[in-house]
Amino acid sequence: MEQPTSETTEADAGPPRYDTQPQVGLVELDRFCSACGYNLRQQPVRREPTTGLLLCKCPECGSFEPANQAMTRQRSWFAQLVYLLWLVWIAVLGTALAGAISATINLSHDTGEMLNETKYLDEPIEQEKTDGSTRTINFQYQVSPLDGQHTMQLVLNMTAAYAIAAGLLSMLLLFVPHWPRKGYVLLALGWPAVALLAFYGMRIVDNYTLDYATRGLKLWIFCSPLLLVLFAIAGGLTAVYLCRPIARFVVRVVVPSRQRGPFAYLWLVDGKTVPQTR
């Protein structure tokens, strides 16, 4: 009986398969499958063994797409336009962050001043000025009782701080998805701290009420911003851990399976498998 040789064994095995080739990179840009519309971003790129072309395989329908188009440099005018759009987008994010800090400062000031009540003194008291002279006052500011209107305003301010932080972090999680999770956590903790320091530096120093406030009111004015910052931090951390799961749920409920290609990054950035089309 004739023994098989190495040449006949390799010939019978057929040409090498694409899936067995080593991975040479990933698709770094949004590129959609021409057959089913699936987003091929982050899919492995391999060299086709027969022609040597760089290809990526659609995991949805199995079609092959050339990967070099996702790696080649765009035309100069288009590259400049993309660069300009990136600058605009960075400006939008910076404006959103600055607006969140400014809104938190204003909420802190409003919350600190909302419980002020004027207390008229039967016996005027003297206060010493910084230049050594004295002044006589006939009233003091104190903390007023917490009635229904004050309670509602406090709840609204805390809810606003929570919503501002959750909205800011959600925008970053959905539209700047390449950060590691610890980066979002640090931002959720960091920007409310910046707002708090700005409030103490800008508003506390120039707060006229503190000159004539009782000890209880001074304590409230100093501590109420901390309460709002805690709510802002809670809102940011909630977005970090729940924003993308909620977004994935909404996409699966609202968007038909054949049209989910542009939203595939919501799964890929968290290392999850994109739901397959039925």
C-alpha cells in the first residue's frame, strides 16, 4: 500500500484558513459591514493567506471586509474637518463641565442662604471690626424653622445636584467611551470637590450674612454645600455603574436587531458580546 507523503497530506488539507492566521491588529475606526450593517470596530484583523490582503470578518454574517480602508489616512481636507469637529466636541465637554461646577456653586449658595431668618435683639451687641473699632448691631441672622416650603426647596436642590452629576457622567460614558472605569470614578469624585473648593473660595469669603450670623447659621452655611456635593458624587457614581447597562437595555428594546450596528460599542467597550441577530 502506498504511504502518504508530506506533499499529499498538505495538498489534501487544502489552503490555509483565514481564522487560523495570526491577528495583526484591530479595526480602530467605525466601519460597517456592507452586507448586514454590523459595526466592525474592535474586530481582529488578519492577513488573507492567499492574496495577503488585510481583512476583517463580520461576526454577524460572516462576510469579509477589507481592513486597510479603516487604517488609511483620510484626505487632508477631510482630516482637517475631523480635527475641527474634535475641537468643537472637546469645547462642548469643557463647557458642560464648567456649567456643572457653576450650577453646583449656585445651588450651594442658595441652599446655604435659604434658611436665614432675622432675629431682632432686645439688647444691641457690639462687634469688633478688623481695624480695632467696634460697631453696634440690633439684629442677627439665625436658622429659621424648616417648614414645608424649605423642605421642598432642599429636596429640589439635592435632586438638581444629583441630576447634574448623573447627566455629565452619562454624556462622557456614552460619547467618550474609551476611558477606563477608574477614570470616570475619579471624575465623579473630583469635579464636585472642585465646585466645593470654588464655593468656599468665592462665596464664603464675601458672605455678608456670616458677619451677623448665629453659630447655628454659620454651621449650616458651611456644611450645606457638603450635603449637595455628596448628592453630586452619588449621581456621578450611579451613572458610572448603571448608564451603559441602561443604554444597552434601551437599545435592545427600542432598536431593531438589524439596525444595532452603530450601538455595538456599548457592548464592546465593556468587554461584552454583542447580541446576535435572530
